[in-house]
Amino acid sequence: MKFGRRRSDARTLVAQTVLMVEQSAFRFRSPDMFGSAGYHVRVFRPTVERPILIVGDLGNHPAASVTNRFDEVGAIVTESLFGIPGVAAEALREVGRWILYYPDGAFGPSMMEDFTETWFEQGRSPQHPVLRSNHLSRDEVEESVGGPVRAWRARQYHPDRLAARGITVRRITA
């Protein structure tokens, strides 16, 4: 079974953190007020010019999902990890290659692990960039980062459990 054999991250993993983002830190706030959201971010530096960032939700309210807020989460990650403030959605691709991660069981027992490369392209106007994505296999991701990528199950993918493993937790407020 592939899942059980892949326990450690590649030798190119250079940063790993949990971001706890208060709703007030998002530019576009949800009308149903979800409070805060958590994201697990792993940064890999393979032998390419841009880092590869794997970002996953940590049991978030659907309105705070990285899928729904990729532009804002990407800007927060870019500022908090790389010190580059105010990155526009279509410029995120210049910072790195972004892969959204969903562990086995993230949305119920039938959901299998998923990796989705995500980026924005210029739309009809600068105010409306177009979100693009491409599903990747685990093998494609591991080839990109230069080695194994740790797999998770939904029950393990929680801020407290990641912090217990020694992963830094950063709180992001407005």
C-alpha cells in the first residue's frame, strides 16, 4: 500500500508551518463569520528556480477553504513566509508553484487523497483574474519536489496534532 510507505518528507522540505488566520486578516470577509481558519503549509526547494508550496485546510469552515480563498491565503503565505507583502493573485505563480492538498477522508470517507496545482491567469480585466487548476498524482508531486512527500489522514490533519509534532503555529491577525 503506497500510503503506508511514504512517511517522511523529501530532503528538499525547507519550511513547514501551521497558519491560524483570523477572519479579520482576510480582505473579503464571509457574511457568515467563520472566525478563524487553519492551513498547513510545506515549502519545498527542489532544483528549480521557484519553491513548491503544498497548502492544506485544517478542518475549516467551507467559506475559509483554501479552495475558496486561494488568492487571499496565497498572499498571506507569501507575506508571512517570504516577507513579500501585497502579492496580487495573478502574481502568486511568480512566487512559487502552489499545490493544494486534501488528505484521505477530508470530505468524508469516500474522498481519496488529492493534490491540485492551482494558479491565476490574467482575465478579461485586471480586476478579474481567472483561477486555473490541474489535478496531480502523488508520483507527479514527488517527482516535482525531488522525493517523498508525507501523507496524512484527515484525523491527523489538525492544528493541535501538527503542533504536537513540533510544527510551528503562526497566528495571523489584521
